[in-house]
Amino acid sequence: MTARSGLQLGVHVGQQNATMAELIELWKRLDDCVDWISIWDHLYEAPPAGGTTPHFEAVASLSALAAVTTKARLGCLVFCVPYRNPALLAKSIVAIDHLSGGRFEPGFGAGWHQPEFVAHGYDFEEIGVRFDQLTEALAIISGMLGPDETTTFSGEHFSVDAVSCVPGPFDGSIPLWTGGRGPSRTPATAARFCSGWNVPYVGPDEYRRLNDRIDAACGSLDRDPATLERSVNLAFHLGATPDAATTELQRIRDQWGADADRVTAGALTGTPDDAVEQIAAFRDAGADMVNVALRFPVDQDALDAYLDVVVPAARSAVT
């Protein structure tokens, strides 16, 4: 496949600090406005707060998301591979894909949220081991979602023996994603297994640099880089009005101090006009899709401005 033509715009929703009814109401509204809706795979809230914030598990939440939407592409950015047997996860993915009518595009990562690993009884291995688990899992999942009738794989962490996956994907295939800014193994994983790569909370210059690494990894496998879709997640700090935008930026400066510039580089900030320009900068840096990352409570005026003003203006401004 090749990346979709034109700019794609999406929303990445952290399913925490909200009721399921509130999440469903938001998902339904987004389905009429954006191209992509994704959630994350955490067992505790992020950033960590000791498991004190209400939070819903990803597989069950994705099933609900698939059932209440009809248009947008759906994703998980990203499944934490050490949490689930990959063959079982492949079966869950197929069920969600059928619920969505073929709109599901799951992502996979090595995990990072140590407090939730420990609290739920998972070993938090060193990063190299977790990447080995990711590679083995993707070998199994890509095999089970592919055209072969059975998949056999024997690894250090995961194994399957002539496992079948019936039914298969709703439309015959399911695009797989990975995410992160790792210098070597993330690009290699994306180029080998995936149809898409995502990175959160970086500025356009850093995004371009990371994008070049993805291109190089594709080149090392003689893969056309245009066949790997690229996206970025931006923290949502938009203001619906100039006064609201100024207040939000000051809040970030007060909260982050010397790190404020780093935070705002990977965020959508300012007014709706500013946001359109920021989205264009990421498009110029190589992004096929730009997502905003939302966490409850949501500034409803800012979200309305994003969906009603920024999204159509950005689509018109960027080709």
C-alpha cells in the first residue's frame, strides 16, 4: 500500500478520567469530523498517578469504539506487547476489525509505563528485551493476519504451533503500525512489519529527522518509503480565542518552566489560525497524518474550534 493522498487529521483519546458514556459521546462526534480515532493501551493513567485515576482497558474499549462509529479509521497507539500473548491479541484484533467493518489499524510497542507493569504483575524487562518481545510478537501477528493458513514460530519469548486465524481480516488485510522515536530498532521494526509509523510530542524539525531514519530503514530493506504512512501526535493546548490561547500558554510556562518550549514544540497551541500553520509545518516535515491527543477534562470551546474551524481550514490549506 502507499500512504493516502492528502492530509489526514485525527484525534488520539486517552480513555481515562471519563465515563464510558462520555467517551462514546466524544467518539461519535469525532467520527463525523476526523479521519482517524485512536486510543492508548495503558492499565493505569498517564502520566503516572499511582493508579488513582479512572481508566478503561484497551481491547474492550476498542470494541466499543468500533461498534459506535462508522467512518473514521480506528487505531491503538500502541498496544503494549508484553501485556498479552500475541496470538490471543491477533484474535482480538480480528474481532475488532470485523466490528468496525475493516477500519481497524492497530499499533504495537514495547511499553514504558513501569508502575503499571509492576502493579499488574508484569516483569518490566530492560528495553532491549522488550524490543525482542515486540519483534517476536509482530512476526506472529503479521503471520496470523496474513494470507497463510497457519503460522508457526518459535522464539525466546513467544511461540505458536501451526496456529490458524479464522476468520481472517474483514477486508483481507489489516495495516499494522508501530510508534516511537528510537534511533535504530523502531525504524527497523516499522520498515520490516508495518504500514504506518507514529511518534508523539516532537517539533517539526525533530519529526523530519526521525522521518529520515524511517526512510533509511526502508531503503536498507529495498522497500519504497512511500509505502509506509507517517503520523504525529500533538498535545492539545489550543485556545478558542486569543485570550484563551494566551492563558493556556501561560499555564504551560508556569507548569513546565524551563521545559515549556520543549513541551509546546510537540503541541498544538495558540489560536485556530496558529494551529493551521502548525499542522502545515508537520505536513512539510513529512507527516501524512496529524493527530491531537486529548485527555479529559476537555476544553469544550477549544475542541469545538479545532473540529469546526481548524480541521476544515487545515484540509483546505494543505494538499
